[in-house]
Amino acid sequence: MQYIGYYRVSTKKQSRSGLGLEAQQQMVRQFAEANGALVAEFVEVESGRNDQRYELAKAMIASKKAGASLLIARLDRFSRRVSFIASMMEKGVQLVVAEMPHATDFQLHIFAALAQEERRLISERTKAALAQAKRRGTVLGRNGKVLAEANRQSAIAFAVQIEKVLPPRWSTMSYSELARWLNEIGATSPTGKPFHAQTVKSFATRLLRRQDYKAV
């Protein structure tokens, strides 16, 4: 059996230090060695709350080409959202979890539901702490101009990242064609939703402007 290893860490610091990453790699590599072969590995540096996974898109493409299963160390390193797990299964992703290799699709859904509930409780505790800080007079948030600039930079970063998984002829494709391509490889918009022509237009325009700027 062939496997494509996929790892996720939440921060660049964790990626550089190996914090969390080395443990995942050890679990995946030991499992693959005992049950087949590990033909490729992909490391994602992204929060578990964000379903926009560029390395995962690459891993899915590699697994389809090799006829391999996607091997992860733990389910919560993959995602804490039931809908995300379900969408991967609907796309035909053969997911194997080294921590529980014999789990059925139904069991993976149950474990994902538990992880999602844990995430919800963490979010509620965080909101409660922020509300308490606000009542104490702590200034929260930033002014509108700073937020607007942050949003602009985020949009640019998204466009640059997603360009990495686009086909070579993407600039000659229609927005609808690009949307279908991205949805087929499992990519999602910044809000975690499927791509539509209008969504594609927003980042494609930024990329084309960036190319024009470089050409000057």
C-alpha cells in the first residue's frame, strides 16, 4: 500500500522548531513502514480553523496520481470540523489515520464531531475572557484603517498562495473554469466555502495586476 503523508502545524515557529511536526512525522513514517511505503510528504502551516489548505490540495493531487491513500497522524491535526472531514470523503479521498487505522468513515465522523465540540467550547471561553477584559476597560481591536490594510494584505497573500496550485494556463481560463478546477482539487475560498466565478475574479485580478507590475 502506498501513502502520501500530510502534516499540519499551526504556526511557522512550530514548523521551524519541529514542535508537533516531528511527532506527526514519526507516527506517519512508522505506520507507513509497517504497512507499505510513504511516497511523498506535505507540511501545512495553517490554523485548524482555516479550511483553506494549499498543501492539502497538492497532497490530494499526488495521492490521485499515485493511487495512494492520504495518511495523517491524528484526526485533529487534519481538521476539527465535521463538514471538512465529510467533504474530503465525498471527494473520494482515501483517508487513513495512523492513530486509529481501523476506524470506519462513520467513526471518523464521530471523532470529528467531538473535536468540533471541543473547538466550540474553546471559542466560547475565549469570547468570555475578551468580554471580561472589555468590561475592565481594556481597549480591544484596531482602528478602521489598520483593519482595512490588514484585510488588503490578507487578500494579496491569499492570491499569491492559491497561485501555487493553479494550472499553468490559468490566465487563459474563464473564471467559471477556474472555479471548477479549484473545487475539484478540494480548495476553498478564504471563508471555507466552494469557489464561484466571482470569488475567482477577485483573486485572479490581483494576480494579473501583480504580473503586469513585474513586467514593467
